[in-house]
Amino acid sequence: MTASLLFVFVTLAVPSQASARDRAIRVPVTVHVATHHGRSVVSERRILASIRRANRELAAFDIYLDVEQIQPMVGGTRIETPDHRFELARRAPRDGTVHVFFVDRVRLTSARKGDRRVSGMHWRYHGLIKDIRAREYVAVAHNAPTTTLVHEFGHAFGLAHDTRDDNLMCSCRRGIDPAFTERQGRRLRAGARRYQKRSQKRSRKRGL
């Protein structure tokens, strides 16, 4: 990833109106891009489109993603097993940012549905393994729709799935121009603030 791409990411998040800045919730983001044989598994164009779409939808509720770092990473191209998920958790330190991993493939496993490939996921650890306790991140597959990133941020900020195909939290094939409802927007703002408080608390504990 180039320095010019980082500049583009940061400028995408700037609100255009002074009134938005008065109540804006700014969410710092660290982007990790999986690489294979030295090449990114996700194109810059697709990453940029996902960030733009997320900020377009979140801006309606004065929430903005500020990309602070873009980090190419070796390995981690697939998330298919618990070990894969734990490996990414160890790459997502509690540093006050939301860690987003763009990878080649995401697969979930459940007793009811078995193995299934998905476009993305929000993952939070609630277990007892000390070095990844309370860690969380968002992952997006290389061929995911541009709405996947903001859908997963919805989960990170407390939204559940919605059955309406014109809603961004629908896990179905979405409508032409899906969006969040006003009620979801209020929950997004509350969830984003809770996320910030959790992150700030963790950063203080680490002495950052």
C-alpha cells in the first residue's frame, strides 16, 4: 500500500459541513491487507470503494471512519478455522482503533449450518485465553460487495441482522440502494460511543 493511498483514505472521512463536526463521532481504523507472494489479495480500488460506501452510510448519523494506518501483512489470507481467527486477534492489539482485515476468504462454522463462506464478519473474543482477551476486529473477503464493510461495522456497534432486503443489516441479497433506518442510526451512535470508551479504557491500561 502506498502513502498516496493512505492520504486518500484519510481524506475520505472528512465531513463537509461544520455542523457535522460539532457532534461527529470519529472512529479510528487500522487497515490490514493480506498479501500472497508479495501481492495484495484485495485491490486498492475495492478497498477504497468499501471505505467510501461505509462513510457515505455512516455520515447520515455523523459517524466517520478515519483510517490511521494501512499495514500489508504476510499470511492470514484465509479465515476458516478457530486458529485462523485467533491468529488475526493477535494482530489486532487493543490500541484504540478498529482493526479491519481485508483477506481472500472468510468461512464460518456452526453446528446448525455447517461450513459456509461469507463476505465478512465481526469477531469478538469472550474466552479465557489471556493474550487475546477482549480483542475484536472486522474482516472482509476480497470479493465482498462494497456494503459488507459497513454491515460489519453495524455489528461492531451493536446492530443485529434485519430481514428487510432494503436494509444494510440484511444478510440476504440486498436491494438496489440499502440503508440504515433512523432507529438503527441512533443505535449506531450509541454503539460507536461504547466502542470508543472500551478502546480508550484498554489504551489507558496499556499506557498508550
